[in-house]
Amino acid sequence: MAIDFNQDYFQLFKINCSVEIDTEKLEKKYLDFQKTFHPDKFVNSTDFEKRLSLQITSYINEAYETLKDEYLKSLYLLKIKGYEINDQNSTISDPDFLMRQMELREELEDLKKLKNKIQKDKFKEKIISLKESCLYDFKIFFASEAFEDASKKIKEMKFYISIENDIKKDG
């Protein structure tokens, strides 16, 4: 039972270190790992092997969740390139984007009061489109190694994900 905890997540899953990944290959490798390392397979093993299985499974799960999520994968790619974003304290100082944030929050609050499903659905589509636009821009900036600009797009994407989660929470 061996996994190199020093390898990055892309190396672990033997996929190219890229914004665009082969999700089928990721899924297949993940299932293979689960068959090999899942703690249920080590019920009759030593305590050391049980703990090791849990550590390996935890590492595999974290890697899988990171690579299958566009936002987390983008943060991770920047980290690999030595450009780490403090996800908890990342703020945007662009006044235009800050104004857009306020407008979108107000629009969402107004929609909550109206309880109009069609308008909510249109708003949700708009947010998803804005989020996808950020991801598209991130890919371009990342490919050209403009990591500062790429990180700004990730911060914007986080805001859109937050709005999207608020919409889902309110039904």
C-alpha cells in the first residue's frame, strides 16, 4: 500500500496538469483508488494499515474533489505555480466589480421579495454565465502565465459561486 504524498494531485491521478482535464480518466482512476485503498478493505489489517488506509483515502478524496471542481482546481493550479491565494481573505479592490457585486446582491434581494420563479431562473442563468465567463478568462490568463489577472478572475468567480449558492439555498 503506497501513495506518494509529495506528488501533486495531477500526478496522483496521472492526468495532465492543466485547466482542461480528462474527467472520465479522473473518475476511473478515482474508482480504482477506492477499490484499492478504501478502509473497508482493511478491516482485518493492523492498526497501522488501517490508519494508513484512512490517510491515503483522505488524500485521494481531497485530490478528487479539488480536480473535479473548476474553482478549486483553478486555485490549486495557481498554487502549483507558486501563486497562492488566501481563499478566506481574498478581496477585490476593483471599484467597478465592487459596484457590480452590490447591484447583483440588490437584484437578488429584490427577487427574493417578488418570489417570481421565472425571474429567479433568469437571474440564476445570468450568474452562471458570469461565472463561466470568469473561468474562460482564467484559462486564458493562466495559459499566458498572467497569474495576477488569473487570480482576479478566481476571486470574481468565488463571488458568483456565492450568489449561486444563495439562489439554491432560497429555492
